[in-house]
Amino acid sequence: MVIELTLKCYENCTHCMVNANENGHEMNLKTLKETVNFMRKIKPYLLQLSGGEISLHSQYRFFIEYFVKALPEVKFVLESNGSWFEDQKHIDNFKALCRFQNVYALQIRTDERYYPNYRRIWQNKAQIEAVHPKISVFEGAIELIPLGRAKNLISENPNKSPQCANLILLNRQKKFKSFSEFIEMMQENGKFCTPSIDIDGFIHAGETPTCIKIGHVTDNLNVLMASIQGLDFCGRCNLNIVAEHIKRIQ
């Protein structure tokens, strides 16, 4: 699952699905603790801590340490745009965070087409990766979803499935009986980006806070299951290949 620590970011990338910007809000301590308690119930294998830009959360080191210490059996992937790499305080913080055994990686993704800081990051790739062996800078591998600012990059309806498709399809095929079982099935198939949890603790069927809400991390798991069972494609992303197929076979 993806957990958004903050929606603050100064890059304003054109492909941003969550509309992160310089005024973006951040997760508070109450929501952090509620999210950790939720994870203890569903027992995920891997969590991705993202944003926005995670280094712009005012207490990002404390928040990430809280997660990894409270959930030692979970592997964590930290996601960043690397804009912090010339600031020694951030360098020291990420070096310390990467020393935790269950912090699997710090991934810095960039792409010449979308990231304003692409040249700065890519030209300093070796320097950034030298901070710690768990840090990797890589280019591309971006799947555009027409939500947030990315909607402006896609003029026609793409020939693909909505991010919520796995959740809805598996539910309608009666493939899982509990929320925890669904998470386990997704992980077994290498699907780690959905559902997602926003800065306020709301759970979304897709990878962004724009995607339809399933519930909140404080909800009973039976309540979440009831919400999933009534879930349908909301149409916000206009990705309808799977949605149209389901309508034809029902």
C-alpha cells in the first residue's frame, strides 16, 4: 500500500496524480498512530511511504522512524524526487533511516519528460547513490494515470484499466473474504501501489486521493469490507476497459 506523508512539493511536475504543490498539507501525529494501528491489523508485507516529497514533511524522520520501529515485520520503500541531496541535514537523515533493517530502499525516480529537476538529479546520480547503498536513482517507469495534473497530459481515453480494477474484480469474483486477505492477494501478485492511504487516513481504491474512498484507517475491517462490496467504478479517471467489460458480462 502507498501511504502519503505529505502533499507538499515544489516541483509541480506535470504528471503528478495527487496535485502536490508548495501549499500541500501533511499527515499529523494522530493519523500516523491510527495508520500504524491499522497496519497491525492487516499485516502488509510492504509499505511505500510517499507524497508529495517526503523530505518536506516537517517531521519526516520522526514519522518514518515511528513507522519502521512500530512495524518491524514490514518492509518499507521510501519514495522521493531527490531534491534534498545538497542539504547535509537531509543527507544525514536519510542515511540514518536507510540503516534500519526493514527500510528496503529509498527510490528516487526522475524522468526528462516530466520532472523540472531531472537534469540536476540525473547529473548527480552517482553522488546521490553514494549516500547509502539502499538509495537508487532511476529514470522512467512512469505509468500515467489521468488524475490530478496528469489529466492535462492525456487528451484521449487511454486503452487501460483503472487502478481500482483489481479490487473490484477480485471482489466480484468472490476471491477474498476480508480486507487483510485482499492485501495478501495483491502482494502475492506483485501489486503494491493500491489501495492507498492519504494524509488524513482515508483509504482509497486507487493510488491517489482523487480515487474513490473505501473508508478510514479507524474503521472496523468489516465496515471496510462492506464498503468494498458496494464499490463500483467512479469514472473519475475515464479508464474504462475493465469497467466496460464488467458491464457487458453482468
